[in-house]
Amino acid sequence: MRILFLALLLSWPAAAQVPICQAEREGMTACFDGRLCRCRYQAGGQLTGRPDGFRWDCGALRPDCRPAPATLPQLDAPPWPQYIPPPQLWIEPRPPR
């Protein structure tokens, strides 16, 4: 049982480690969860309750770093389908006068 547990533990994939934001890496960018984050110095304060230090800036104004879609939409294509099937209505012709 212990051998099985040890084999399972060793086969478990290692978690990806986040790079540490520190003075040597200031200005470095990294992609976290689809957002391009930048290592920068942020001043702390009483309102935020955080001390001064280097932190990853992943704010809402940072650009995305997701890959581009495989196919780009055609700009000259109409917003409706190319083939529109005829309506399924039967209109009876008028009787002659």
C-alpha cells in the first residue's frame, strides 16, 4: 500500500510556479490567466493595508495575452448567411374573373 501511494505521489504533475516579483525582475512581463501582467513597485498605505513592495500589476487596463483566434472573420462578409431558403408558404392564386 505504501509503495502504491509513493508511486502515485511521484507521478503527480508538478504545479507551475509563478515567478516571484522582486527588484531584480522589475519591468518583467508574464502571462497569468490570459492577462499580460507586469512586475512593478507599488507603494502601500493604510487604506489598502499593504506594505510597500514589488507586485504583479494585472489590472483591468493591462492587455490580453491570449493567442489570436485560428480564423479571422471576413470583413466584407454580410452579417446574414449566404443562402437564405425560400419561405415555405403556399399562396393560392386568385380565381379568374
